[in-house]
Amino acid sequence: MNTVRTVATLRATLAPDRPAGRSIGLVPTMGYLHEGHLSLIRRARAENDVVVVSIFVNPAQFGEGEDFDAYPRDEARDATLAAEAGADVLFAPPESEVYPAGFRTAVEVEGVTEVMCGDPARRGAGHFRGVTTVVAKLFNMAQPERAYFGQKDAQQALAIRRMAADLDFQVEIVVCPTVRERDGLAMSSRNAYLEARERERATAISRALEAARATVAAGTVEAGLVVAAARAELDAAGVEAEYLELRSTEDLTEVERVNGSTLLAVAARVGRARLIDNAILEAP
């Protein structure tokens, strides 16, 4: 695996592949790789000739007082894991390469980024602007045929899919299933913040989603009752949701009942960790 630090080197590295007809798959990450990331890399390996993994802790998507400085970082470990999973190129640029002096441009997707994690009262209005800006830059830097994201970040994936369509990026957005720990907790780099008792409490999040899924499977589809079933699991573990909402999988508008495919999304703080998860509920 080849590790590169600059856009010029990345482009030079990939330059022979396109004329030769070799497809490029991109897996954007903020590093501290876990099995969720590795599943994306393996999927990219299976579907492309060349796999690029980017590692960049993006300051533009962290709000004031969030954990940018504390966010876990271990590039040497990440490089080993990425290579073992099938990456050909590790792109690990410094901040000055992504946001050089004088950088003044932003990409913003309207309509799906003002709710949930984009609510200004929660993470702040700039979070998804930071995400879509850096992903747009990565798409231009690597020019992949396919880019891979996890379903755990459902709102992010929807915003990126819309951005790619609206701005005519020639890239297929591939959203892969959430990977979970054996106890059901969705894999996240921020799980490293959890102490033992906090980790046990955090598993209530996945149980809440399962309770909602069981409620719908039993024939109850009214939003209030489905959400109440999920909230009961959180309350029992003493986990207070930042939000717990049923929304359309198409545009994140609120729904009154599970009808077709509906997203149940949750965010909660457990100790130092802000955790998100979701489930797609299918009406019986």
C-alpha cells in the first residue's frame, strides 16, 4: 500500500489507472479504523480495481466545544488495518493540504441537513456544510467511480448522495450496512470514549431500535407508539436521547406512521461519547 500526503501525489499515483480502464473506489474516513470502516474497504476491494482510503479528521465538521482535539488518531495502526483489508492507496493529507491559506469555499446541501444532526441547537448549522465540502474535495481529488459510506451515518449518506446528484459528480454512492459489536452497539470511533458501565448503558440504543422494529412487525405503525416503544428501552437504561425521530428515508421529513421504508434515527450522549444509530423500518 502506498501512503500519499498531497493532492498532486495522489493524482499522479492514480493517473495510469484511468487510461487503462481500471476503476477506482474511494473510502473516506476520519481514521481510527474499526470493523465498520474495514467492511467498506473490503466492499470497495471486491468492486474496484484500485482502492483509495482517505484519513482526515476534518475540522470543518466539528462545532465549537466538540471533540476535534480529543478525536482518536493512530495513523500507523490505521495503515496496517487498511492494507490488510485491501487498500492500495492511503491518502492522509495535513490540514494545510485540504484547506490551504485563503480557502473560502463551501458546499452546502439544503433540505436534508437542517434536522437531526444538522439542527443548530444540536451539532450546529455548520456540521454538514463541513462534511459535504470535504467530501466534494475528495471526489475531485481522487475522481473515483464509486465511494463508500456506512448506513450508521444515514443523514450524512443522504446529503452526500444528493450533493453528488445535484453537482453532477460522476461517482456512484454506495451505502453499506451498519456493522455492530456482538452486544449490538453500532461500531464507531467514539466508542473508545466509553467506560465499561457507559458501554453497557449504550447498548440500550440498539435495543431501542429493535423494540421499534418488533412493534412495527406486530402491526403497530403509528409514529407515537413506535417511538414510545424505543424510548422505553432508553429510559430503562438511563439514556436520554438528544433526538429519537421517525422520518422519511427519501427526504427526512417527519412521518406520522411507518409507511413503506421509514427511518428511525437516534442520537444520545453517553458519558463523553455522542452516539448515533438508526434502523429502516418496513411496514408489514
